[in-house]
Amino acid sequence: MKYHYILFIVLLSMLFSTSTYADNTTDSVKLITDEAEYDVELEDNPTTKAFLDLLPLEVDIDDLNSNEKFVSLNTTLTSKPEKVNQINSGDLMLYGDDCIVVFYESFNTSYEYTRIGHVKNFKKPENDKVKVKFVKK
């Protein structure tokens, strides 16, 4: 009986550790342009999960305000905007519920966004309009 109890505890702990691991893992994403490929660190939130459901996604992004690239989607995503105060180069955010924004400059802001992730080492693309692919790795 003692061995059955120990086996039960071991199996139960494996079940919970596997479940926790699965819940905390996040897909890896790349942002690809004609000029470069970038790794994207993702937030763990419902907006990011909805964004991942769209992938692979190929869009044309336009320049705005000489500090960001944006695209308005044909669909809406779950959003929970918050005042972020500081934008950092590489931030990947949702503005409203249908506008994906990638920033290439850092600055202070009073606008509200929902965080999706951060594009590592993102550089300003040379052209105002750029074709971008978001793909799962």
C-alpha cells in the first residue's frame, strides 16, 4: 500500500509539472523583412495568444510619426490597453483592438497600448512601406 501511495504522489506531481510547463511555454516568433530577420520575445496575455492565432501573417506596414511602423488588421484582437508611459525601440504593441505597431524609436508617451512583445534589435527599415512576415519558429 505504501508503494501505491508513493507512486500516486510521483505521478500526480508529474502531471502538475507537465501542466504548468505547458501553460507557461510560449511559441517563438520571428519578424521577417527583406532586410533582416528578428526574434520576438512575447508577452503572456490573451492579446498575444490571439495574435499567435493569426500566424503566419504577411502584411505591409507603413511609417507613422517617424518612430513606428503600423498596420490595421482586418480583424480585432482581444485588448487590454494600459498607459505604458515609455516606448522602447522594438516594442510590439496593439493600439486599439486592430492596429499592430512596431516601434523603432524610444520615447515617452501618454497613449495606451496592449503589449504583445518585443522585437530584439529592431532597426528602422529603409523604406516607409515594408512587407513584413510574422511566423512561428
